[in-house]
Amino acid sequence: MLIFFIIFLCVTTNILLGCYAAIHFGLGPPDWKTALNQVIDITVFQDYWNDLRTRVSVLSVFRKKDSSTTHGKNSPANTDNTAKKTIPQHSNQSNQPPNNNEESINTDLASVSKHDSKTWFIQEDYIEVSLLKLNIAMKKSGQFASELDWRIRSCRGEITQEDVKQFLNELRDDCRDYLESQANITEQMKQRLDEFGILKNLAEEIDYANMEQSAQIETTLSNLNHLDLTDNPEEGAARLIKELTGLRFARHRLRDMQDRAFVHIIFNEKREETIPQQLFFDESFGIYNRIGLEITLRQWWKQKRYEKESIIFALLDFVKFGEANEEHGITACDKAIKFFGNMLKERFDQPHLTGLYSGNCFLIAIVNSTPKKAIAEIERTRQWCEKTTLRLNKGMETMHLQLTCAVTEVLAAQSQNEVLAVLEKTLVFAKKTGRNHTYYYVPGPLDNPPEKIDAPDFDEEPIEIDIA
């Protein structure tokens, strides 16, 4: 032991002397702090450190359920699906795979909390954690699907039958793994239906949405099993892209259902103040999600801002976005959503509120404005979108998007849920009567139908923007 200690001191002394000489003669970092930071940034050290942090944070997660949780097999939720089929990458977790799906999900929950041991889902075993676990498993599968869609499209024109076979097998494996992961989490939630209390019907809706998505995945698996690989490889690639598009729509529907259920449970239990800020934002787009929007609006209603300030609400929904998804792919459309969402955030910055409400639909709450001015701003935004060309794939593709918009004003007697319900109905009405226009609902006792806005041309200049 003494020999090892002496060797350690000699090596350490040599390293420190070398660092000092390098700093003194200008051949290394400018100071000791920078030098130490660079030493700490060594990849191996970072891997061990992150692994230690993850393991420590997981110890306290779901401590009440560890003894009763039913373990499943390994699933794709244990890895990053966007890279698992192509390039091996270093992981912040242990080199050994987790023993089961539950440990993987718990690790993901800990990462969402930034390892804060005082967050709401580590303190107690709330029922909405099951929704969050479903969302995480679905999101990982969605990230893999987006990456696979991009890879298939990159090979178009020179794709081979072997390529199609490889892509098909990867998609089939991911679908099977996700079904297994979803089944495990859903079964856990079914065993706790009584905890939903008066919101039990909401739990049944979630269960139905889960079954709906499972049916979509089962259909995809059946289609993949019957895909004739002797056909033209380009036709096989087109079929795979179509299946990925169908899965995307099923994921969006389930995500919207989960987010809506999440906030309803939180409001019913009066625990909105305990939700960590990380859950307010959509990680893919960097803007408020449904959870962030509704909890923020809940605070507005508690403050009775609608009595002190006028608030105009608007929903902006893309026209025929499904067709754009099929033509340009999941990755390109996600970039379009991110670009447009951030554009809205800039146009309607504080004190206004902007975020992704559902699917590809944005919510805007405009504060201290008259209905006339707010409608004009929404119409200006709609016309700007109509005249904007998004350039993709280094300018080789172009995307043109349009918006259908719904607008309404808040009355003092209305609750938050009533305003949002009116807004959703107005958007449905606007879609039924056509596309690419704005409808305004005038709140009042007569409940008249929404009115179409005949706005002037705001002379928005046609522009082209490169987003990929």
C-alpha cells in the first residue's frame, strides 16, 4: 500500500509540475481553474460521474412501489432509439443494460427532474406518474420513428431490397418493444383506477386511447409482415413511410389525451403549484406544451386577471398538415412546427402566452388588447404564413403551409375550461366551413354562430426561409 501511495504522489506531482510549466510558458490553459475544468471534462470521468448521479437519484424514485411492481422484459425505452440501430454511442448510464423496464422509466423520470430529490413525483407515488411514464415510452419510440423516416427518405432513388428489409425489421422490432412497454405501464395504471376518484371516466378514456394506439401498431405490424420484399424497393420504402405516418398520428392523439388528463388530475388534487417547470415545455420544440399552458392559465384565473385586463384567445391550426408530413417527412414537419412556434413566441411575447395546445395546433392568449386589434394580429400572422415558403433539405424541397384560426374573448363570468371549450368549438366550425381563414366567436347570451373575418390584405411580402 505504501508503494502505491508513493507512486501516486510521484505521478500527481509530475502532472501538477507539467500543468504549471504549460501555463507559465503559454503552452496550455491560461489558469489553474481552466486546467482543472479540462481534466474534469475527460469523457471517462464524466461517464462515471453521470452514472453515479443517475444511480443515486433513482434510489428515491417510486420507493413505495418497488416491492410490488411487476417487472417486464428489456424494452427500447432502455436506450436512445434514435441511434440504437446505427452508431454505438456512449451512455450516461451503466454499461450493463437495466434489469427491467421499470428501472429504465424511473431513470428517465429522474432525468426530467434534473435530479432534484424534492420534486413532486419523487416525494410521493402520485397516479399521474403513470401518465408520465407512458409519455416517456411513447416519446422514445417517436424519436426512433422520426430518425428512421429520415434515413429511409435519404436513400430514396438508390434504395435496395436489403435496405428495405433492414428498415422493415427495425420498425417491426420497435413496434413490438413499444407494445410490450406500453402493456406493462398500462396494466400498472389499471390496477390503480380507484385512485382517479371522480376522474375515473378520464382514466377510461386514456385506456381507450391506449387500445386505439395499440390497434394502430398491431395493424402496422400486420402490414409489415405481409410486405412483399420482391417488389420494387422504392414502393417498399413508400409503404414504410406511410406506416410511419400512421403511427405518428396515433402518437399525437395519445399524447394530447395524456396531457389533458395530466392537468385535470393535477387541478382536481389542487397540486398545480408542485409541478416542476421542466414539464411545462415541449423538449422537441422548446415552447410551452399543453401542461405549461393550462397551469399558467390556471394561475391567471386565480389572480382574476380577466377582471383587470382584457384577454383574447386564439387557436391556430395548420391546414392539411398530414399531407405535408407524408410528402416531406416527420423530421421536416417537426422543424416546421419548431420554427413556427418560436416565431409565434417572438410575435406574441410577454405578457402574452403562446404554446403548442394539441397536435399541430397553437394557442395564443393576447393580453390588454381589443378584439379588433387581436384579430388583426392573428390575421396578419395567417397571411404571413400563407406567403412564406419554407426551404428544406438544403433548398432542394419547399413547404407551403396555411392556417385555420379561431378567436374569442374572455368574459368575467367564464371559467378557464369554458373559454377553451368555446375556442375548440369555434375552430371545429371554422374547419367545417373551409380552410385558411379566421373565425371569431362573440361571447354572449344569444350564442350566435362564429363569424368569418373578412380582413384586408396586410401586404405581407412573400419570403423564403431555410429551416433545414
